[in-house]
Amino acid sequence: MTSIMRQKSSLNKTTDPLKIIFLIASLICALWVTAQSNPDMTNLGSIINSDQVEYAPSISADGNTMIYQSNKEGNYELFMAHRNQNGIWSSSEVIESIKNFGSDDVLIAGSSLSYDGNYIYFFASYPGGYGIEDIWYVEKEGESWSNPINAGPNVNSSGYEGFPSISADGSTIYFMRTVKSPYPGKFCYQLFSSEKDNRGQWKMAQPLPYPVSQGCENCPRIMSDNETLIFAAIKEPSDNYEIYQSRNLGGGKWSDPVAYDFINTPLDDKYGTIPSSGDIMYFNKDLGSGHDIYSIPIPLALQPRKVVNIQGVLKDCSTGKPIEARIDIFENGKSMGTSGLKSNAFDGNFTVVLKTGASYEIKIAPRGYVPYSIVYDLKETNEYGLINKDICIDPFKIRQHIYPLIDGDTATASIFVDDVMLQDTTDVFVVEASNNYSIRIEKEGYKTIKQTLRIPAETRTAHLHKSYKLVATKPQLNLRVVNDLDSLIKGSLLQLYDGKIRKVVYQGKLEEGLYDMELEYDRKYMYKALASRHFYYQGEIDLTGINYGKNINEVAKLTPIEVGAKITINSVLFETASAELTENDKIELKNVINVLAQNRNIILEISAHTDDVGTDGSNLKLSEARAKSVMDHLISQKVPARMLTSKGYGESQPVVPNTSEESRALNRRVEFRVSAVK
């Protein structure tokens, strides 16, 4: 996008009307000559092209998927187009994960679709990068794409990196960085490359040598043969970019660039891409109707070295599930070091591009599977070829059985092998001889087991068995004493009573309002939490029948002693039209008696309520009778009468609508509210 905008700058600087007319006429003439001299140049049509800008195409190995840049929907975005079996471009859509990763003003451009179709490299001005514009990539995840990932500091710098191109084996990336331009009004760049090490990490990028680098290059594209590089450059006597080709001769040397005169024009020419077939090039050109993407046949002498595509799906023979695996290639018995080539984790798809004129062995050895290899002898092949080869691999026959034991019996537990959890229904996993595996066994209430499982190299048996004894942890109490705002009450007091041994096991002050303690199995605990100017709180922890560890999170919420505060107990409920207390009611009222015994400086209002059965007047009298019934009972239990008042509210304050017998029962209640604090 920026390059297109920059190309317009020289025209904008011209103010002489006659010069402008002459320049426009010259351009139209040049474009007409270009179109007439290339009758085989074909516009890709409206599925891809629009009345806006389409540029910088990148093509898959099989030529059926294209990534390109366009502003047809407003902002510049990356689009993906597909060609059907009839050779027609039939769909084109925005790549959402790339679009949605940054804000609307982020620059996204210069895509490179890997030849296997599993990665898209591009440059963008996303935040969080290393420089102004960095190189990023996404990986195919089924029918969608991952979030963008930065290519890292060995590729990116504090400045600008753009227009990446990934090699067919995924092991080398080419891109460009800005340099000082020797041509007024032109933006110049230097081409760089970075290779992956044996760990799959990018090495520090290095500039391409002369004769590729001569001062002003742009837009590199490495072809499927991994040796033919096409790029744009400004070379005398032209003062515009033209497309050139150079071949990697090995040993860090490149051939002299050869111009693509069959396509170059008096205007800037860039952004060529060629599928593995090597006989057609896709590029963008402005022929007067805007930047569109075209195709054109390539003269035989300029075609890349012929290759054969091996493509297919790698899967598990037993389950049919896709396998992600590194693919190693040996050319004439020597490793090609293709550390960047692997099958896709989501669908198992892979593409291997092999140059003709040599013999190759493809080796695939995913962990836990029988190694697979296949030989392709292409010594006598001199034409492009496409071989569809689906591969299934058998799991290795050593099966490791894991047995978690509790008191000698097999138990269910979560088993992790190299941090990957086994399925809940099995304790068996496939292992390889001479490898080590990290085993982790987790079960709530038991100590986590972490061990290394070593499989000797000489192992030949089909099944291995290993048991692990699980040791129970003790129940862990985590208690918080809080106020009505859920804030910790510092300096609160706690008493913890063990009902089995009938003994107070803890009694003390909680400086921070927190208490952690290991409890014993098969016990019932009671506790009481107290704090100044708060009602105390009683709770119970029932571990009866529990013989393993568990986390017990208790919250003791204390109500402040203040006017309007309520004492929370299980409701005192009455039968319809009755003011008689039941035995259960009297048991509940013991909690009120205990609160009053601890807080002699309060006056408590006993508030009674009824349902809506009966008249307002009768319900008011009934509620007054119920309140007095409760007060009389409390006084009979030695509560001073001066601490109590009673009031009936009738049916005026229901807690739930009186729509059923159950809801009416909830409304027949007694509440206790602090009416004064002395």
C-alpha cells in the first residue's frame, strides 16, 4: 500500500500543465503498447479484481490458492482466493484473524503464502513489534488461521521489514529493509534472508550479496525450486523498478540478474509470483483501470527449475486422525536440513517440493509412531509433476500402562505424559524405546506425583506396566472472617472445636482475619468467629466419611452491631392463623438467646409478619400475638425484658408474593432487628 502511494509522489510534484498532459499521454501509450505486446496477459476477473487496488499476489504450490492485498472493502486487507477444479477463481474472502488482530489504522501488506498452504507471512504495523513495520505470520488451523505471530528479533529490527517470501521447504525467508535511495523520488530497499537452525528458530538475517544487491531492490520472491529468486530493481538506464531473476549458485553466490523483458514496462514493475509449475506468473499492473492482478505465461528460458510436488495428508493408521510431524528430506543420501517443513496439526496436510534431476528420500518419524520413509527417484524427470500421496503411520507397538493405586487398589486419576493429559477412559499411551517421559499424576485430595519414566533402548516388549502409589493429603481449611462488606476483620477471634475428640483444637486471635489449618479425616468440626462490635458467627465443617484431602473454603461473615442490623437464624415459621411456637422454633431461638447473652448493650425488636390469608386487621393482631409469643419465650429463658420489644406488621411486608402455600409459609415469619445500642 505504501509503495503504491509513494509511486504517485513524482506525478504530484509536476505542476506544468503541458508536462502533465505529455506525461499522461506517454503513460497511456506505454500501457497500450504493453497490453498489445502481451496478448496472453489475462486479467483474473471480478472474483479477485475490483475497481479498487489489488496487488502483491502470492500463490500456493499447486496454483489453486492466492493471497493478495486489496482495499476493496475500505481498509487494505489480505484476501484469500481459491480456484476450483475447472481453473476458475471462484471465491475470495478477507483473512479475519489478520484483519482483527490490530486496529483499523494498522498497515497490513506484502503476503507470502507458504507453498504447502499452511502459513501466511506478511508485514504489518501491529503494536508490540520490534520496529515500525515487522514481519509476522499466521498458521492454518482447520478452516481458519491463528492469531498473528511475530517472526522475532533475528528477522525484525527497529526499522522496517517488508514483503517476506518463504521458501518451499520453509527453511529460508527472504524480505527487504529500507536503505538510502540513490534515485530521487524513489524508495529503495536491500534484500535480506534468514535461515532456520536445527531447532526451527530463525538465525540472524543477512543481506543478499552482489550481484543481487546493487543499491535499489524491492519485493523478493523465492520460487519453488529454492534457487530462483525474482525481485524488482532499478538499474541503469531505467529509473523505474523492473522485475529481474537471479539464481542461487550455492556457496553464497548468485547469478547475474536477468530482466523479465516479456513483462517489464516504462512504469514500475513489481510483485511477481509463480506456482510450482513454473510456467505462469501472477503480478499486478495498472493498465489504466486501476491496479489489477494478471497472469502471463513465462518464456521457457526464464522458468524456474522443474519440480515435482508431493502433496497429501499424514494421519494415524489406527484412528484416521491427522498427525503433525516434521518432514525430513534427503537428496542423494544427504540431509537437506528442512527444519521448517511439517504437516499441519489440524488436518495433516503437507506439501513437499522436490527439484528434478536427483533422488530423494522423505522421512517422517513423529513421536510414538513407526518411522516412515519413501524414495522418489527424479534423476530422469525433466517436467513439472504433481503426485498425490496420502500417508498413514502406525503407532509404535510399545504400550505403557500406568496404574495409580490407593491402598493397593487401582484408582481413577488425571495422568499427564509430557504435560499432555491422557484420555479419561484409558491409562495406556504409546512410547518409544530410548526416550524419557515426564509423568504427572493428579487426584484431588492426594499428593501430586511427578516422576520421569525412562524407556530403555533395548525394550522390545509390546506392553510395559508401571504403578504409582497415591498418598492422601489432609483436608485443608481456609477460613476468612469478614464483615458485611466482605472485608477481612483483622484481630478477630476464632475457636475451633473437634467434635470427635471433644476438644478445642484452636483458640486464638487472627491478626489478618485469615486462618489456614490441616484438619483430620472423618471428623466433624464446629467453629465460632467473634469480633468487637459484631455479632458472632457459628459454623460447622462435616468431614464424616472423608478419608482424603480436600480444600475447605469457609467464610464467617459477621454482622456489625448497629441500629438496623439483623440477627440471621433459620426462620421461625408459624402455622396458618397460629401464634404457637414449635419445638424447632424454640431450638432456633437458642441462637438469639446466645447473641443477647454476648451483647448486653443492645435492644432487639422482635418483628412478626403474616401471609395474606384473612383481613388486614386480623393479620395485624395475629402478627402482634406472634411477636409477643417469641418475646415471652425469650424472657422465660432469662433474657432481660429491657432488651426486648415486639411489634406486629401483619401482611404489609411480605418477602415473596403470596402466590402459593410455600410462599405464604415464608411470609409467616419472625425477624430480629437491633433497634438501639447503648
